[in-house]
Amino acid sequence: MVDPANTVGIPVNPTPLLKDELDIVIPTIRNLDFLEMWRPFLQPYHLIIVQDGDPTKKIHVPEGYDYELYNRNDINRILGPKASCISFKDSACRCFGYMVSKKKYIFTIDDDCFVAKDPSGKAVNALEQHIKNLLCPSTPLFFNTLYDPYREGADFVRGYPFSLREGVTTAVSHGLWLNIPDYDAPTQLVKPKERNTRYVDAVMTIPKGTLFPMCGMNLAFDRDLIGPAMYFGLMGDGQPIGRYDDMWAGWCIKVICDHLGLGVKTGLPYIYHSKASNPFVNLKKEYKGIFWQEEIIPFFQNAKLSKEATTVQQCYIELSKMVKEKLSSLDPYFDKLADAMVTWIEAWDELNPPAAAAANSKA
Amino acid sequence: MSSAEINKNEVDIVIGALNADLTQFLNCWRPFFSGFHLIIVKDPELKEELNIPEGFDVDVYSKADMEKIVGASNATMFSGYSCRYFGYLVSKKKYIVSIDDDCVPAKDPKGVLVDAVSQHVTNLENPATPLFFNTLYDPYCEGADFVRGYPFSLRSGVPCAASCGLWLNLADLDAPTQALKTEQRNTSYVDAVMTVPLKAMLPISGINIAFNRELVGPALVPALRIAGEGKVRWETLEDVWCGMCLKHISDHLGYGVKTGLPYVWRNERGDAVESLRKKWEGMKLMEKSVPFFESLKLPETAVTVEDCVVELAKAVKEQLGSDDPAFTQAADAMVKWVQLWNSVNSSG
């Protein structure tokens, strides 16, 4: 069994990296008590809280945190008719936070994720590790058997081509979870007591051309590089599917990152995932996804973006056309999703006009 | 999986002896090698007699045996680190575990000695998952599983062709890197086994490796010799080339290659700076190899491992032959290797 770290007494990080360049996006429907535990590592940063569910409910944010909070009314007000692309009654709504942020980097974390301990018992500063991952190159073109070659104590192994040792820019840092693992409903039903107690001390780049299941519980990315592709789809209320928001985004961003020559990392940091969601509820949400993913995966594996698609938005629009063309026959949902993908990009560009973006990147 | 559960009769442990005195090496490995059949192949260029301690079930092969079995001209294929391939050739077992003679068992973070043989065989006996990346790494190990979003149709995996282990202490770095970082030692024990995804290329090290001989034996080719190849790993590339071929063929035939555990503890040998003095051909050859393997497509008609090796050799000769004579020689060696494999293994 593992326990979360006790962070009482740990001073707030005096030198928070990228303090003014990173926003923390948290979707919530209940409360943000978990932020008490994260204080030493997260307090210096600005929070964007996306409140899902009943907008009249008051969400209490622990003292000392600087934040902006958006509920459904705000989302509707800001996006108008385009608000239709933002999910309701599903944590997928978090991507609204990505859209309204003005920062270069995003860290997103679920409200049931606490601070983990490394094998020595030390509290893991997950955000700091994500930042290291993002600021350091990725190596998607050739696998390094010693994992992250830029890490202290590691390097490229014999035989690793020298021309590939500079790596590429990292767009996404995908962290993992101790305690409650991110299993699908069938697996949860079969193994309700299984806990992830294995701390794998590595960060690695996911090779080009390889897809992976991206979990949104503990995730960071470079918003400037890949933000527009981080749409978490249509889930929850009024939709035939749930718990595939991050998966959908993960498949899209990987195809686009591969196309644009950007890197995606996975591994450290760990957080401590405390709550197991109800597997029966999950099964109902995921049910269609389990069948659909059999078609969706080959779709993404074979998706080829054109040479002319050189921006994330262009890539994403192209992808949306392919979704409409190839997945609509699977279910009319994909037709709606393809439209929502376009709406998302339109909304993104409206809220993030190029001139403003240029100004932000200079800041 | 403990060693009690492994069918020891299915495994040969093949050691290439570049050092004459194997006493310390074998005594250190005794707890994990005992009960297994060992094949020790002596580097044909090693002059001294091998010193092997008592108590092992071992067959030793030397230059004379090589010449008898494959002929004097072919025996040159097995010099230096490539001597171990002769052991792969003559083995009759399903699995081969091969460890360099300057490595001893490592300790895990709890201080327990790692049974590298058991771990390798476990890796080989469990499926690999090259078609989709599992973020919790090996889904078949205790305490882990496939994560949410992993397609169900891919959860039975594919046969595992090879298990590539790692090294604590002296990692397998190249000479320039080790010369630059003379004090660097690998102290990081990463507790994971994972499948290297389909189409991803990697540098497979021969220092600590195991493979399913029945499945892919002929694909482990002793082929690429760099000019001035030496008796320290920094001065070789044969395993890296072999690994590129093996990975490509495994990808083509739908098998998987795993990397990660087990670790071995690798000791000091040689001098990286000294190795740097030699003209380092390896770098150039790797640079040329990468785009070749990246764009290579074996024909659909290549359905056996032998076919794949022959087709690969053809492509090497056609596309890389003019770049460097080392590639032409490698291509010829690969063809010869398949012939030898077939003749040695059909005669039983």
C-alpha cells in the first residue's frame, strides 16, 4: 500500500519555476480542499478553475491562492453559441480553461489528486517535474534505452545516432498516478482492490508514430505549441459517451505532434490518486467507447496530415474533416464531434487572436 | 516468476569469453546459473586457456570447434564479442540468455540480488505489446494492467522475441560520452519492463540480452564489423547493428521487443579515452543506418525469419553498399549466417 505525502511544514517553494508563465487548470464539481496539501508547490501559481455542474453552487478556494473561476454561466456568456463545444457535467469542461488562459504553459490536475511520495519518502513536487520535462527536449525519433538522456546521471547509450541527440521541443508532459490506477470500468470491476504501488523512476519520450492513452489527471503542456489541439471533446450531459475526453485529446495531439515534429513525454511525475470512481457508473459512460475505440485507434494510426498543415489549428481542422469523413459511419456522434472540433478552433482563435498571441509569447 | 517455475531445460545461457579467467564471473552468477546449461564460447583470438570453476553444466567452444563446425573461413565471423553468436548457432534450446563476462548480478533497491536469468525468461514468456503504448508499462506484471483507453483487441499482445536488459554502474555509453563523463555511473534503477513500440528504432546492447531462439534465432546476425573493432564494447557496433535488424524483422513479423529489467552490474574495463584514439567509424555507420532502416520495407513475401534476413541483406547491399564497404561485408555476412544457421540446425 502507498500513502500520500504529508506536506505540512514544507515551505512554499521560494523559487517557483515559470511562475508567471504557467496556469493551473482545475475542473471541479465539489470542492478544492485538495489544494491545501498542494500549497508548498502550487500556491505561487495562478489557478483557472472551471466549475462544472450547478453554477449556483459556491466553490470554496483555500486562502492564499490567486485564481479565476468560470462556471457554466460564464462559459455561455463568453462563448455564446460556441459554448456548445464545451462539455457539461463532465470534467472535459476543463479545456475551457486552456482556451481562456493567456499563459504559455498549462498544468492540469484533478481535484482528487494529492501529493505522492517518492521511494525515499520525500514529497514529489509534480509541477516542478512537469516543468523540467517541458523545458527539456524529447527524443521521439530513436528510443533511448536509458530513458531520458538529459537527466542527471543518464545519457544517450552507445549506438544512439549523434545527429538525433539534440532532440525536439517537448509539447506535452504526461504524468502518472500511485494508489488508484487509471483503469477502465471492466478492469476496475475485475480488480477493485488493485493499487499502483510501483514507482517507476523514469521519464521517456513516446516514439513518433506511437499512440498512447493520455490521462488528463496529471498533465502539462505547452499551450503555445499544442494548445488548440487539447480539445477534450463532447462528453457528459446529452452525449452518448464519457471518460474518453482525455483519450480523444491524446490521440489528436499525438498525431499532430508527430506531424509537427514535437515531443510527448510520459512517466514522472507521480501524483497520489485518492478516489476510485464508481465502476458501474463508469461502465455506463465508457460502454460505447470500448467498442468505438477499436475503430478509432486504426483511424488515428492511419491519419495522415497534409504538408500544407503547418499550424496546430490547420492540423486540427484537417483532422476534424477526416473524423467527419471516416468516423461518422461509426456513429452520428462523430459528425457532431467533428463540428465541435471546428467550433472549438473558431472559439480558440477568437479568444486568442494572433496579435495577442504574439504579444504573449514576447512577454 | 521464480526460477523454480522456469523450465530450465528450455534455456541456454551463452557467454562469450573475452576474458580467460571466468572464475569470478561464474562464481558471482552461480546462484542464478546453477541448474542451467551453459555454452561458453571462447573468443578465437584469445590465446590463454579458459579458467572455469567446477559445478556448472557447461559446453565450451573454441576456435577449433568453430573451424570444425563452420569451416575455417567462416570462423572469422565469430571473433571478439561476436564469438557468442556461435553459441546461438549451436544451441538447441528455445531461449537464450547472454551476458557479457564483465558483468555480475546487480542489487535491486531493496538490496536483493537480481536474478537476471529468471527476469529475462519471464519477459520472453509473456506477450509484448508493440501496437499501443501502455502508460503503466508491462501490463502483465503483478500489480499492473492495461490502462483506460487501451484497446481491448490489443490486450492479448504478440509473442516476445527479445528481452533487452540494462546495466547499473558502467552503463553502455559510447566512448566519446564516457570519456567526457569519466566519473558517471548509472545508479538509477528503473523498475519497469516495457515493449518498444512498433517501428520505433533503438540501440540494442549485447551486454545483457535474451531472445527466443526458436522464434527469431537467425535474426541475430553477427554482421557489422567496424574497422579496428576491438575487445571493449566502446570499439564495437556489432550488437547495435544486429539489434536494428532484429527489431525491424520483429516488427515485420508481428513480434515484440522488450526493454528494461533486468539490470546487471557492469564492471570497469578498458579506457574510454584510449578507445577514442582509434578512428571511431561507428558514428558514421549509425548515421547512415538510421534513414535506411526508417524507410525500409521488407516484402510481404518474406514470411520466415530467414527470408527476412536475406531480404534485409539484399537491401543493405543495394542501398548502403556504396556508402561503406563495412555494409557490403555485413550484407554478405548476413547471407552467410542464414546458410550456416540452416546447415547447422538441419544436421541436428
